Amino acid sequence: MEGSTSTYITIGLILLGLMFTTIPVFMSLFFTALIGFVFFTDYPVMMLAQALFRSMDKFALVVVLFFILCGNIMTSGSIVDKLIRVANALVGWLPGGLGMAGVLACGLFGAISGSTVATVVAIGGFMIPALLENGYDEKYTIGVMTTSPILGIVIPPSISMILYSMITNDSLEALFMTGFVPGILIMITFCAYSYIVAKKKNFKLIDRPSGKEVIAALKDGFWSLMLPVLIFGGIFSGMFTANEAAVVASVYAFIVEMFIHRSMGFKEMYKVTVSSAVTSATLLIIVAGATCFGKYLTLEQIPAIVTEAVVEHIHSKWVFLLAVNILLLIVGTFMDIISATLILTPIFLPMLDQFNISSLHFGLLMTINLGIGYCTPPLGVSLFITGAMTKRDIIYVTKSVAPFILIQLIILAFLTYWPQLVLFLPKLFYGEGVL
């Protein structure tokens, strides 16, 4: 057993060492798995090659690829601008209203793209200059527009949830349902905080739009607003599956941008398609690397060993969830959500039955924990994106996001210890059997 323990420690140190030398995550995962196979097991390396190719031959990945395409079409076209205009018309005139509009826009965009990074780039790139030009405090501006994009992976469709359901075989539609209540909670609390800060610091108010102006904004944004309605309505009415919804959404966005808004031509659409293909290929490579590492963990029965050790030392469900939250928050600071989901889910999955935890509830908690990691130092991707947009260093951006991270952590604790709130909608639509 001592030899096995030293082997596992060695493998862990190799993985961490490769990551800290700035080797790409997918290569770190693959090379660690390869070293494990060659030097620490008797299994043929061909098994690793088979796992690599099988990992990319999964129908569930189609939904990810098409939601990436849909998000890129929106970002390159005018749908995002129209969604922001609608959000401004609805709440922009309130104290802190422009910040609220940014939060609402992140929620609307997240309901289509499924990606935090895409939401930061698309909404933050537009809203940060607008907030600063209207006299909003820079720290508040950076904080709200760095952290609100977590809605991109909490509100369905969520790319990380898709990958989680692929591993656990949970109903993807039911898993999507778990994201609505947390997403609404985040939007409400962020808007409330924006209102309080605006009152305290006397942020500039914009003129309240007339009824005609609100109607004009809603009319102009009608086709954009119908996109999330199409996705959710189609999935939850049973009209089409999540996979089909991704394709339908992409076709719809293509038609709207090309023939209704006329903001893109065939040349621009070609560039967006190529860009989406490159992004999708990058994601597939990460999936392949994580799957290879996961194959090594499974063959070495590491999930079972970890489960046995955890159950032996932790007897309370609530203590277990607290420990997992802390671990995932740490992991999220240096590992992207896709890799972390693919690697950690098979390890945690056997423990859920031991503590009588719903895998749907756990999937939502994992998503929020790792999503918060996008905004936490030292390697939070969102911190670097908004830092580049505003030409501020990582320390300044970290201080700016602190109040919003605290709000997210409070919501996370609330959702952790009140699972009924998370599971209410899945139970309502799909019954107790879905749990």
C-alpha cells in the first residue's frame, strides 16, 4: 500500500508540475496519463489511445459545439447589442440601473451561449466602457462585469453541465432545471448590491425612457429575445432535445443576423464558423486529455480508494459538502471548468450515494464552485480579460471583485444546505424519479 500511495503522490506532483510550467492543461493531463501507463502500470499504452479517440466520439458533444457556434454568431452580429438595449430600457434608469442592465444582459446572453468567457468578452466589452463613460465607479464596474458572467454557466444551457451529465448519465434537461433558481438569485442580489452602491456613491442617473421608447427597444430586440425562448421552450416542452435545440438555435441566430438584422454577410458568417470550429477543436482536445487522465484514475481504482478514505473519516453529509466546496473553490482557481468537471466528477460520483446526495444537486454545486474560480486569483481567466479591457493589474481587479465574490459564496452556502430549493424545478417537471 505504501508503494501505491507513493505512486499516486508522484502522479499528482507530475500533473501539478506540468501545469505550473505553463504547459497547456490538455497536454499536462495527457502526458501525466502516459507516464502513469508506461511507468506505473502493466496496461498497454494502446488502451490510452483508444480512450483518446472514444472520448471525442460522443453524441453529447454535439450540443456543446453548436452552442459555441450560436454564441459566436451572437457576439459577431447585433443580437448582443439589442439584448443590452432591452436591458437598459427596462432597468437602466434606476439607481445603479446601468450596472443592473449589465447583470441582466449577462443573464440573457448566458441563456444562449452557455459560456462564462464568451459572456465576459461579449457583454463586458460593451458594458465596461458604457459604465465608465456614465460616471460609474471603476472598481464597481470591473467587479460587476467580471463576476456577473458566471450566469453564462449557471443559467442553462451550460457547457459544463452538458459535460457533467455526459459522465453521470443524468437527464440533461433536469440538470438544466437546477440552474434557474441560482441564476435568478445571483441576478437579484447583484442588482440589489448595485442599487445600494449607487445610492451611497451617487452614480449618475440616466433619463427614464418613455413608454414608446421601451416598446421600441422591445420591438427592436424581439428576434433576439425569442432566441432563449426558443431554446427553453423547445427543450422543456419536449418539442426537441437539448442536442437538437443547439442546432435549431444556431440556425435561428444565422437567419436573424443574415436576413432580419442584416448585420452579417456570408463572408462574416464564414469567419465565425471557422472561429467556432477552432474553439470546438480546442475543447475536444481538452476533453481528450482529461478522458485519458480519467482512464488512468479509473484503472488504478483511485475513485474507489478516495471514496473509502473520505467515508472513513467524514460521517456527516453536511461536513462532506463543506469540504467539497472548499476543494472545488481551490481547484477552480487554477484549472478550467471543463477539465475540472471531466476529471473530478468520476472521483466524486461514487461518494454521492454514500452520503445520499442527489447528483443533480451536486452538479449544480460543482458548476457554481468552478464558475467562481473564473473570478479568483491567481489564474482566474475573467480577471485577466477584464484587466486587459481596463488596463488594470490583477491585484486591482481582485480587490474589485471581492464584494461580488462574497455574495456568490453566500448564495453557494445557501444552495448547499437547502437542496430542496435547487431540486424544486426538476421535481416539478420530471417527478421524484429524476433524482
